[in-house]
Amino acid sequence: MENEIGFNIFVRTNRGILLTGEGEEFLNYARGVSEQFGLLYERYVEKRAKEKFSVSMQHYTFAVKAFIDTVKTAGIDCYEFAVYETTTAEVIENVKNLKSEIGILYRSEFNEKALTKIISENGLEFVELFQCDTYVYLWHRHPLAGKDCISMQELAPFPCLAFDQGKNNSYYFAEEMNSTYEYERLIHASDRATLLNLMVGLNAYTLCSGIICEELNGEDYKAIPLVESEKICIGYVKQKGIKISPIGEVYIQALKHYSD
């Protein structure tokens, strides 16, 4: 090494070896390089066996619960998992960029053509999990909470809640059914907890798949069939031609459980 760099790192005497001035400076740099290499080796070689899985989703409680079930049943000692509850466009973007392996979203007769085109242009494919009808999701003390089914006319006096889609606030990216309906009272929010609070404070409602999870949201909310229901399809997007990982398959099976 001394021959390659062109100076002496050590002074060799009959009493032993001492560092030269240049050698001491060289050693300080070498220690830094060695430490960086150690960090790289620890993260990407020694810990290579750590299981990784990430999923992005529209705001579905059942998809979060399926993620929880997956973590509990995976039987893995070392893992690094992530879950992102976000906008429709970001769900697609995260799967496209491999930030997430799977993206959960819904498709209807209205948005199918546009959404399928966008998904395909991003090198992804949509896989159907199950179909369901449209439900009205509201607080259990809402004036309409005791009805067996609810019409859009009955809902007219109450605020409708919708998840904000940011700069991609297109009808085709909406998470709620009947996205083109002319609501007289419409409130956008960015997270599920806020929507639940607005349901209580304003007797507001939203339209959903009817697949709810009382374990996470509590028992204070109800899903009631909508008279003007439209059939929707819940599914996931994935990289086209890439096989789902074993942990991804566990998650997909957990999702199917909530369709029963």
C-alpha cells in the first residue's frame, strides 16, 4: 500500500513501528471508510434475511386490519414492514416505484376505463379481489341510522364527506362511489380519523364498500345499503409480470377474509 500511495505510513525501527505524520492522517481517513463499509455490510449483507413488505392503500379500515393480521401471522422474527394510507394517485405511484409491492384500490363501471389505462401506462396490472355494493357510512346516532336502506334524496340535507386527492382531484381518482353526483354539501378531508369526527360533529356521511372493521373504528358507526347502489370491485395493483412475494400472498389472503 505504501508503494501505491507513494509515502510511508509507518516508521519501522528496532524498537517497533510508529505512525508517520502522513500515516496518521491516512489512518483517520481509512477508519472512516472502514466504518462506512461496516454499515453497508451490516445493512445489506448480514441482514439480507430480514423480510420486507410494504402496501399502499386507499382509506380502507379492512385493508389496515388485514395488514395487522399479516404481521401477527407471518411468523417472522426479523422484518421491516410499511403501510401507507394515501391518495389514489400515490397508491399507483408507490407501486410503480416499488415503494410498495401492492396497492389496494377500488374500480367501478364509471372509472374502470380511465383507471385501467392509467394503471397500464405505469407498467402495472389490476387484480380483482371481490365485488360489493355501495353503502352509506354514518354515526350510529345519525337521524337516518335506524333505516334499512337510504336514498340519495334522504341524504341531501346532510354533508357528504370525501377524501381529498390533492392535485389529482379527478372524478376518476375519487375513493367514494357516485363521485359525479352534484352534492349540495360536500366536505373534503385528508385522513380517516377526521372523517369519523366530522360524522359525529356534523351528522355527515360518506359512501363506502360496506366492509367495515369495528375492532379498529369502534361500534359507533354503521354501514347501511344505498338505494342507488353501484357495484364496485375491490382489488390490488402490482408490477406487471412480477410474482407476489410469500408475505404479499399472506396479505392478499387476509384481504379476501374480509369479503366474506
